[in-house]
Amino acid sequence: MRKFWLWIGALLSCTITTYAIERFPPPDFTSGYKIHVPTTPPARADIYGFIDIAVLVLALMLASYFVIWRRSRRGVVLLSVFSLIYFGFYRHGCICPIGSIQNVALSLGDAGYKLPLLAAVFFFTPLLFAFFVGRVFCAAVCPLGAIQDLFLRKPVKVPEWLAQPLSLLPWIYLGAAVLFAATNTAFVICEYDPFVAFFRLSGSLTMLIYGGLVLLLAVYIGRPYCRFLCPYGALLRLVSPLAKWRVTITPDKCIQCRLCEKACPFGEIRMPTQDMPTKRQEGKRQLTLWLAMLPVIVTAGVLLGYLGSAQMSHTNRNVQLAERLWKEEHKSVEGTTDQTTAFNKLGSPNAVSYQKALAVQQQFKSFGMWFGGWLGLVISLKMIMLSIRRRRTDYEADSAGCIGCARCYVTCPVERARHGDLDAIKLLEEKS
């Protein structure tokens, strides 16, 4: 535990020092313009950004304490309310680690875009914490998760046959978000954030209805957006199994009362397995098949991504502008649009727009192949994971999917007996 806090202290120190030097890189002027060096104190916006980073790190530290060491459901709930108020309604849900995926992707796809420090810190910090203590960001720091968790009242278990296919959606969404951000087409995560309209107390009627439907669904299904759509949750799933400190349902021996399984609204409690040689052999055959099919499926995905890249490129505004200019130039349409009128007023020849559109289409070919291969890889790995038969002797929280909500702590008789609950002590005596 001491090493964990040393790591966090070092992270916070580096963040403070770097942020104090420069929050956003200056523009790359090529006209001889010299950047004015201000003599006045930095703008309040810079101070707010620094405060956001400090609050994020502090909230993650508190979430780690409540989830891993204090094992307190009450602490998790109180911190969730604070995160919802601060990161949600006060900071309007921006910037957040989920949306920062797009900033990182754009910096990879566009050499002229420099990743802002604030976006980089918000992207990497929760992942760093997940490497040590699991998904504590999801537990009590993410405002999107907090608002859904507070609405949960009558949880209904999602059938396994439905939950498994739906669990692929975050990975697909992640790939699509990277594709459109890297090609500077759209920030789809922000555009289709279900709760940003609520956080900002404004927005289109469509987005308000969308957010309302998600919250209505969250009354019965535990965190539907987090489990079946959130792209950042997919990244946390990759890192959290490596965590040194993670959620353990009981601090002592499991008595297999199944109360934790009933208490978890997210279906992330894994049951003990039975030693059945027939199922093990069947799993080995399935595993061998999917391992052999892996390169075939990925290759097919790459090919489909390449073939579909031209169609996907039509979503880019530069390609749309070039197509409209071409139609106007060849008299296949009547009149002009606001975009083409603005372009013509610049005095640039249409060839400039055509060249830019061709460059975008070339980007889509590259990233489209990557996206298709990514989909093939995700589907194949999902089937491989389902084919693996792990042995478990106790009820355990899934290391990748558990968000650390601490509900299982409240129901576990061993945990309650540790705190002096007489009913739990009596139950343990009966079990023994």
C-alpha cells in the first residue's frame, strides 16, 4: 500500500510541475508573428484546469481507499455524489477521460494537432490507477457512472446470452471513435454523450430524450451505458486485471452463501466451477478452433474496412465540401450552399478542396483497414475468452468487469461479522 501512495504522490508532483509550465502548446505561427509574453497572472481558466487535475487525483485516491482498504459502500456513494456535482453539473462533464480518447486519437492522426496537457492527464491518470487498484474511476469518480448508479432501484439481471453480445459494443464504439477522431471527422463520444445535455442544463430535444431513456433503463439495469457502450470502460477492462490490489468479496474464507451474487447488479460475480472433464475437453476444442480462425477473421475485417473506407469518408466535412464543389462546377446541382459560398469567397481554386478530400480519403483507407481488423480481433478474442474454462473454488469479483461499487461488501456475512453484525455472526455459526 505504501508503494501505491508513493506512485500517486510522484504522479501528482509531475502533473503540478508540468501544468504550471504550459497547459496548452502555443500555435505554430509561420508568418513571423512573435508570441507576446504576458506579465500578468495566468487566466482563471488555467487555474480551473489545474484544480480539475488536483480534484481528479484526490477523488481517485479517495475511491481507492473506500473500495480497496476501507471497503465502504457509504464512502463510495458519498464520493459518487460529489463527483456527479463537480465533474458533472459544475464542470459540465468536460473535460473527462471518456472524451479525451478522441484528443489522443486526433493527435495520432493529425501531426498538426498537439495533445493538450489537460486531456493527456485526464486520459492516462485513471488508467494508471486501474493498473494498481482496478476500476476505482468507475466506482465513484466518473459522473456518467454516478448518475446511473444513483438511479438504480429495481435491478434486473441481463441474461448471459444477451449480455455477452452487448459487451462487444464498447470495443466497437472505441474503434469507431478513434477512426472518426483520427481523421478529424467528428468527436462522436462527445456528440452522443447521453448525459451532457443534463449536465449543461441545455441541449437538443433528441439528446435530452436519449439521456432520459438511458436513465429510465438505469432504474432496472445496472449502468447500461457503462457496461454496454462506454469506450473508456473497455480500456479499463484491459488494465484492471493487472492490478495488484483488487476487490475481494470477503476478507476471509468464502462460505458460498451467494448473497454477493444476488447483490451485484452488473453480473460481475463469477461462480465456483465444477470439475467436469467433458466441459474442459469441449472448451479446448473450441479454443483451438478460434485460435486457428483468428488470423482469418482479422484479415477479413481488414479487407472489409478497406472496401468500406470510401463510404465512411463521406461523413467528413472536407470530402462533403469537395463533392458539392465538384457538382456545382459540373452543373449537376443548382445553387450553392453556405459552405461552398464561404469557400469561394476565400478565392482558392476548387483543386485545393479536391486535394484535401483526397488526403482525407487516403486516411480513411488506412484507418478503415485498422478499424476492420480491430473488429475482427475483438470478436475473435471474445470467442477465445468464452472458450477458456477457469477453475474457481469461491465466488469472486471479475477482475476486468468489477467497478468496485462495494455492494457485495454490504451483503457478505463474513464482512459484516468483521464489523460486529450479530446476525452475520449467527449465520456464520450455522454454516460452520
